[in-house]
Amino acid sequence: MSFVFRQKLSDLHDIVIDAERIQLRTLSAAYAAEIYREFTPAITRYMRAAPPAEIGDTVAFIEAARSALDCGEDFHFVICRKGGTEFLGICGLHGGAALPELGIWLKQAAQGRGYGLEALAALKAWAEGCIEFDSLVYPVDRRNLPSRRLVEKMGGKIIGERTVTSLSGALLDEVVYGVQRVP
């Protein structure tokens, strides 16, 4: 199901969201090499996704993400340091209008510096102005304490639990947080 927009967005492939220290930019092939290099087994340890076997897998992911964007179903953003092009990670809104899901990953060198909270807060604020939704969900493996603290700082509350198998074959014990829209 596609997202329902509160306003007309002129070009979904050219969205830029500014925050204090970072900028979110619509995912593009310009970042394929960095995504491929940084999306490692250590990064995906608690994620459903698996690291790419080759650069072509990353390119295919970017192409699929841009196609989903054209349908209004998913938004993937590259997180960059503001004032430059340094790649820090990716965040997004997934799943369309029914129950949008927040997601994020940061490269190893960018973790522990508050970029994740800043990115998700900026994405949520943008979404509140552009997209119709009542709340967002953020599934996270129970053992991933930094990600759990991040969503809890955003006011997230546990609304469910589930077990899923990642694309790498790992069993994930997820807690699902709900993050309410600010009226």
C-alpha cells in the first residue's frame, strides 16, 4: 500500500532533509560503492538484511528502492555529514500507509555519535509534514541495546514482539516499538 501524501512533493528522487549536523538525501547510485563497503556482517548482525555478496547486489538494491519510491511505498535516504558528502549510513520509511516502519543503519565509524537519533528525528519530522500516518513502528532485535535506546529517546514504547529469520539465516528476537505522531 502506498503512502498517502499530505502535500504534493515535486520530485521524490531529489528530497533533501536538513538536520543540525547531518543531511538526508534520497538514495542514489552515487553511494553504491560506499554502501557496499560499509554494509558488513558486523553492521547486519541484528538486521533482517544480509550484507551484499558483490557490488551488483548493492546496485540492484538501490534500483529496487528507487522503483519502490516511484510507487510511493518506500523512502530510503542516505545520511551524510552536513556541508559535505561523507556517507554515514542509510535510514528510511518502509511499508506504505498501513503502518510505516522506521529503519536505520550507520557505518561502524559513525556509531555512538548521536547521528542515528538525529537522522530518525529529522525523518520523522519530515514525514509528519508530508505523509499521513498515526504512528510509526521500529522493530529491533532485543539484544541491540543502542538501537533500543535510540527509539526510546524518541518516545517509542514496546507494542509487540516477534521472532524472524534474517536473510543471513540468523534468528532475530525482535521487540516492536511504536512511535506516535506529534499532533
